[in-house]
Amino acid sequence: MLSNLFKKKKAKMNRGEVLVAPNTHAYQNYADIQINLDFASVDQKKKFFAITSTTPGEGKSSTCVNIAQVYANSDNKVLIIDLDLRRPTIHYFFKMPNSNGITDYCLDKCDLETAIHHTKINNLDVITAGTHTPYPNKILQSHKLNSLFETVKDKYDYIFVDTPPVLAASDMVSVSGTIDQYIVVCYSGFTKKNEFNETISRLRNADVDIAGVVLTHVKKHDKKAYGYNYYSYGYGKNK
Ligand SMILES: Nc1ncnc2c1ncn2[C@@H]1O[C@H](COP(=O)(O)OP(=O)(O)OP(=O)(O)O)[C@@H](O)[C@H]1O
Ligand SMILES: [Mg+2]
């Protein structure tokens, strides 16, 4: 089960950054998400996904890297961008330094080639958040970031962006125009219903397209949660 596997690895690694191994049950769960996302873009291909949640710690970064590796393993050229500039963690998953990332590129401290880090997984590249900035909004609203998006759109089949939680920061509204679809992560049995609803309203008010909801920390025998998990796919902005 996803939750048990995360607990075991967490104890070993002391942090929660788990890149699940192919041929595991957990990996299959992420592969199922790929199937759902592919169905959702049957008429018009979606390639730029943002992963968000209501509050911190619900599983955004884990969901982001693991969906990205599933796409990379199915022969797609994939890029992960860490736009959670306040709490960046993507670099931990790949055991790489958080230098020469988004902030460095936007502040002209490095070029794009240097900012793109190759991972050990074939076809999977990463742009980390980069050197800490006290002004994440300035970076997110910069022309430099927008032109980076345009460039990487041509270079990659799929791009997955890790973002801050919706209720904790309004950061992402400035880049929402570039994102094709949002994936909303929800911590089963923990996220408050009214707060989750507020998240969905804010995303809808920003006129973003919601691909679906990924339930994390689902207990093995929680049939209700499982039902919701599958049912929740296709959670479109007009529904
Ligand atoms: N599907 C899952 N089942 C069980 N545990 C999970 C799952 N996904 C993530 N976790 C665990 O939950 C914790 C938080 O995960 P993660 O760092 O991905 O969340 P986050 O939303 O990115 O957090 P933050 O808001 O701090 O960036 C980690 O310990 C991680 O291992
Ligand atoms: Mg995170």
C-alpha cells in the first residue's frame, strides 16, 4: 500500500522524499494516475501540469515526482520544475543540490542549460527552486520565467510543476495562465472539507482547469476513500 511504503522509507531516510521503485504496488497507483490524465486529454493534449493542495504536507512533491517518473518511464521527455519557492524539496528526491535553479536562472546567475539537471532516470530532467529568495512573487511574475516556460514547452513532452499549497500562498495565480491542468492532492482524513472546498473555489476563480484529485495517506481498508479516489477523476472546472 502507498501509505505503508511511505512510512517504512520515511523511517529509513529521515525525510519523506520517496521516489517509488517500478514494479511496486505504489508505482502502479501512480501509473493509474497517468492513465486517467491521458483520458482527460483525449481531445486536446495537455502537457503542462501543476500539482497543488490545500495545506502544507499533503503529498504534492511526492505526487509530482512520482507521476513524472511514470511518464518518463513510458518514453516521454519529462521536466519537473520546483516552483514551491518557499519550501522547495524536489532536489531531495534526486539527491541533488538546490543550486542553479529557477531563482538563479531568473536572476541571470546561470543559463538554462545549467539550470536543467539530468536525473538518473532516463528522459527525466529537473529544474530545482534554486537559491532562496525573500521575494518569490517577483520571480513568479517575471518575464524571464514566462519565457522559460515557452522554451521548455517546445523541448519536453510533459512538464510537472510542484507548487505551494493554495491556502498558504497566492503565488501561483501569476503563472496559472501557462498551466494546462491542475492536480489537487488531498490528505485523506486530514484535509478539512471546508478548506478543500475553498481551494477548489479559488482555483476555479482563477479560471484554471482541474484534472482531478489525488488522495494520499489512504488507509488500506478505507473503502470510502478508495471509492472517492477513483470517482474524483474527471473533476472538471465545469462540474
Ligand atoms: N500517497 C502517500 N501516502 C502516504 N504518505 C505519503 C504519500 N505521499 C506523500 N506522503 C508522505 O507525506 C509527507 C509529505 O509529503 P510531501 O513532501 O510530498 O508533501 P508536500 O505537500 O509536498 O509538503 P510541503 O507542503 O511541505 O511541500 C512525506 O513524509 C511523504 O513521504
Ligand atoms: Mg512539497
